[in-house]
Amino acid sequence: MNFADTRESALMAVETIRANKLRSGLTILGVTVGVVTVMFMVSIIQGLNRSFAAQLESIGSNLVYVMKFDSSFGRVPTQEERMREDLTIQEAEVLRREMKNVIGVSPIQRTLSETVVYKSKQTDTPLLFGVTPAYEEVHSQYIGRGRFVTDLDLRYRTSVVVLGKDVVDALFPNQEPIGKVVKIGGRPFHVVGVMGDLGSIFGISRDNSVFIPLTTFQKYWKDIPYPIMVFAIIIRPTDRSKVALATEEMREILRRQRGVKLDQPDSFYITSQDALLEIYNQLTGATYLVLTAISAVALMIGGIGVMNIMLVSVTERTAEIGIRKAVGATKRNIVSQFLIEAVVLTSTGGVIGLVIGELASLLMNRYSPLPAFVPWWAIVVGLGVSVFVGVVFGLYPAWKAAQLNPIEALSFE
């Protein structure tokens, strides 16, 4: 078929749709639902992926962590892992001295939900961190006012504390906290600083935290079991491209410090932000498969509707097909006409589905906590899928129309 034939077939298809508004509308609706389902799936997962990556970036995209064992959610440590030696501040100091491809090394110790009291006010939810001066630079979390933990605080195990903004709001709603004395776990601590706005990650506020010298933490908070208390050493490589190099350098130094033999596995666990992102992508990949199956079912239902309507159309227009064949239309012309009609139907449904999906994405971003994002390739896929459905489910009715005998078709009533 040349362009003129294709154009004529497209105009005929549009005219047929206009002549059968209700029937065509129901057919288009089936495809629209399928495309909206695809768009909804893609926008939610892409939005979550972007949000997860952005939150990881906010805490440092190139951080590398070393812990006693893999503390992934839901994982139970093995007996061998429980028997390992704990990581120490001394090992962190060795890493700081010997590693060449890092900006800083930050050992931290954390415990959950420690009670902080000031006079009659109390908050029971803050995370308590034992940190070193390197914490700020390594984690890109800086003091807002006052000062942070210093080397002298570490050396003399001073009872000083830096408060997060949520803790300040809870205990000091109308006054300056610096210089005041709060009690953490019943022990007095002098407030020397307030952290800047840290925001939240994965729905958890990072401003609901308090920071004390790591040595002071280890003096007062002893023998608290995992997972309530966790000790980790975090490093920040000089560049994202140096993450793998720094990880191997860290592994080599720690194995040497711990006397691990060549044929023995590591007595510690190393992970990175990239590893967390990879795990997350695996989880969303499984979700993709489930939602893709649901979308395929929705599109198949829409496609069956298209086939049914096109078969009805072929029956109704048998005489018309006979006339076209009598004046010289080939089987290819007839097939093309009905295929174009099916594609016009499904493409119309696809465009409407894309518009609804985009509007739903915008509304979701504005009025719900779920992030949504529609990438350009999803629009292309949505249109491509709608055209594909038209071709696949319109092929049989088009073939059936092309096989009609012109004499029998002309005498059809």
C-alpha cells in the first residue's frame, strides 16, 4: 500500500469509530485500562527507585561500611559470626593511618531509643550515636551552631552532647540549648552544639538523634546486645570511582590486623551504598515481574475486546468488503484496512491511558507520600504496547475479512 491508500484506510477507520461511538468507546476503554495499569506500575517503581537513590546520595553515595557481620534486615547471624572479635576504635585508627584512597574514617556506635531529659521535658525516641570528629566530613552531616565532638572529648571521655533538631524542638522549644545540661540514660551531659538540618531517610528522621564522644559512649553503654547496639567503621573514598579500590585496601588491612590466614574467610563484613542499591533493585525487579503479569492480563482483556468488536465489524461490513473486492481491492488492501482500524482503536486508548497515567502521577506526587515518576521511555512503551495489541488482536479479523469470497460477500444480507 502507498501513502494515499494508508491515509484513506485511516480516515475510514476514524469514520467507523465515529459511527459506532458506544461500541468503539467500550473497546478503547479496555485498552485504556491496560495502558493505565502499565503507566501506574512504571511510575510508582521508577519514583521509588529515584527516591531511594536520592536518599542514599544524601547520606553519601560512596560510603563503605565494615561491621562484625552482615546486619541486613531479617538476617540472623550465624554462630561463627557471633563468635567473631568485635571491631575496635584501634582498628579504625589503623585504617585512618594506612589507607591512601579515603577522605576520612569514621567509627560509630549506635543504640536505639535512648531517653533524653531536660527538667520536666523528656523524649524517649532519639538514636544515640557515639562518634569521632571525622563523623561530619565522612557523613556530610555538619554542625548547625556550637561545636561538634573534638579529639580532646575523645581523649578525656567528656560528657558533652550535640543534639539533633528534633530533640531540640522537643526539649527546648523556646530557648537556646547550648550550655544547658541534659540527662541521657540518667547521666548528665553538657550541650555543646546543635546539628544542621539532616532531613530524613526511608521515612526516618535523621534529626531525631544525639551525638556524644565514642569513648564516652563505650564508658557508659556496655554489653548491650545486637541489634539494639551496632558498631561500624565507615570510610569515604576520595572519589566514587575509588570505592572498589578502597574496599579491597580496607579488607587487606583488616585481615592483616586480625591475623586472618589466606585460606580463611573474612572475620568481618564489608558493604557499600552500591550494594544496598543493588539489593533494592533486586526487590523492585521482583515487583516489576508481578505488576507486568497484572498489566499483561489487563491488556489481554482489552485485546480480546478489540478482536470481538473487529469480528462484529467484519460481519456488518461484509457487503462493503465485497464491493471493494469487486472494484479491484486486493487481500492486502483489505487486511491493511482492518488492521489500521484496530490500531487506531488501540492507539486512541493508549493515548488516553498515557494522559490519565501522567495526571495520576502528578496527583500522587502532590497528595500522597508515594513518589511517582514517568520516564520518557515509559511513554514510548505505552504507545508501542497499544499499537502491538491492535496488530496482534486485529490480525485474525483482518485476515478473515480478506478471505471473503466477493460474490458471496455481495449477496450477504
